[in-house]
Amino acid sequence: IDDIPKKRYKAWLIISYKILTFTNKFNKRIILIGHSMGATIASIVTDKKRHMIDKTILLDPTIMSNCKYKALKYLPFFIVKKHDLIKKTLNRPDNFESLDLALEFHKKSSRLKLLKPAILDLYIKHSFKKFNNKFILSYPKEWEVLIYRSLIDIRPI
């Protein structure tokens, strides 16, 4: 991983490194499945450990046109925040009265409704934590925006 030393890749590389470390525990080739940003991570891991990966399945990967890619990465935030992906991320609720309400909300997503119900249920259970009688997103939405702004162009991979 140290062959991509740029600071803006740090978040992607930290997550990728954790997955790479995890794959070292297996004595056989594995199948990687990633959704959205996880698909980008799966692509990075596959590129670094081809000999350990049997298949890589990318679900709705965070890949965009070169123009959008550069716009998210280099334009000032007051312009970037007008991008649909960023607006949706920042305007999405980050707390719910129950996990069922969180699940119902996320079922409406054109991307997430493609997932099997059991997978979406796992996503909700692991993305929200109970705090003061509410279920809150386990990470700040702003973190997700920072990750989008630090996208790695995986198209050449």
C-alpha cells in the first residue's frame, strides 16, 4: 500500500490496509464483495492482492465520470456541496426513533432497494447505534463527504 503515499488517499488506504490484513488470515483465495465505497475498497484490495482474491463483486461502486471525479476532488466545498451525491449525503437523516424506521427509510433508496432484505437489515444494524433512546448513524455524514472528496480513480485498475 505504501506505493500510494498521497495524503488525500489516507482514509481509503487505512480501510484497505485493514481488509488486506484480514485477508492474510485465510489460507485460500477469497471472494470480496463491496457496496458503494466498499466496492472502491474491494477494487483497491483486489489490485494489491490478486493472488489472494478469487472474485471481486462490485455493487454500485463509487465510480463517476472523469469530470465529476475532478470536480469533487478539486473544486471548493461551497460548489461541491451542490453536487447531488453530496446533497443527498448531507440531507439524509442520521437518526431514527427505531431501527425499523431506519430500515423503512433506506428501503426507498434506488440503490439499496436492490439488496436482499437480509443484507439491508444487516447494513442498518451495523450502521446505527442506540444512543439516548434513538438510533444514530455510527459515523458522521461529513466523514462520508470527505471520503467522496478523496476518491481514488479506480477505473485504470
